[in-house]
Amino acid sequence: MAAAWRRSVVLFGEKFSQISSKIALPDKLKGGRIEKGVNYLKLIRDDYKTALQDGVVDAKARPYKAAVYGAGENPSSPKISFSYGRQIHVVAVTSAAIATNPSMDTFLDQRIEWCNEMALVGKATRNRISEDHLREINRLLNQKRLEVYDLIVCSLLIRESQDPQCELYPAQCSFLQPTYFEMLTERVVDFGAFGRWWLIDRMMRDYDVNDEEIRASTLAHRF
């Protein structure tokens, strides 16, 4: 869906350029406010087009830098107006998010990386929360109950009740399916944006720190 949207944006920009290049003002309207207004709109069109193209190219190479850059001002750009500059930055951030929106393959790659990291840690020093999170993800993957919802600028990994190909009545009945509110509040497994899935990284942050072992060691030293 995101790829189709990006193609639509590009085709729209090319079609708009072709149409605008064929439009010519009558001689009696040249040099007046109408011509100045048309030239200003063309300037805005070219700026947006350049920002969108540059944003997509830079975002694929450096997604985090593109996001940070888009949130601030560019000191080398001409200061047309504050609101206009902000609009350009919004376009840059949005195009960066669209170009780097992660997929299921990205999530699977991150899962494999964390599984390999966890395998290098002894069971006595593994963080139980991180280990349980990986185990739950693997269980849902084996049951084919994880589904990615592409929101164009970001993605959500949702836990389904059943395998989508399951033919049982509870899996096929529309009245038994969760609502959007339930999906957002109870079934979100991960949130993806700017080329990464963020919740799995957060859950695995202290994967090699066993809190229970540390607490037990602290109590033993006290007594």
C-alpha cells in the first residue's frame, strides 16, 4: 500500500509538471499580480518536489538523520517564512517516514538478531522479561498470529486471535473480531517507524541482566 502511494505521489508530480509547463498567460496579464502569483506557486511546487525527492533519497541512506533534520531548521536555506519553512520540514520528515516504513521482514531480522544475542548469554544471567518476550513472539509466529498493519508513515504489529487461514467459525465471523480500539489497546505487539521496530529493542535493552539474581545477591550480602 505504501509503495502504491509513493508511486501515486511521483505520477501526480510528473503530471502536474507537464500540465503547468503547457500553461501560458496572455500578454495582457504578464507583469502583473497574476503572473507574480503564478510564479510564486511554481516556486512552491518546485520546492516541495525537490524536498520530497531529496527526503526519500536521504531517508533510505540515513533515516535517523533525516528525521532529526526534518524536525529543525536548515540554516543554509533561504528564509522565506517561518510557516513555509516548517511545511518543507514536515514534507521531509513525512517522506523519510514513508521511505523507511519497516515491514515484517525487518521485524524478523531484528528478532533473529536478538535471539542470537540471547543465545550467547547464560541462562543464569538472562533477563526473564526479555526472554519471555522473545518466547511469546516465537510462539505467535509459529501459530501465524502476527499481522503487520501498514499505516504508510509507520506500521503496527498486531496479535491476531487466530491464524487468518483458519476456517473455524470464531476466526471467520466478523462479529467476533476485535474492534479497532481493542487492537490498539490490547493487541499491539510492536510499533515500527524509521526503519526499526521499537518495542522489541526496548524489551531487549537489558537482556543480559538478571534482576532476580541481583536482588537475591543483595539480600544475601545484607544477612
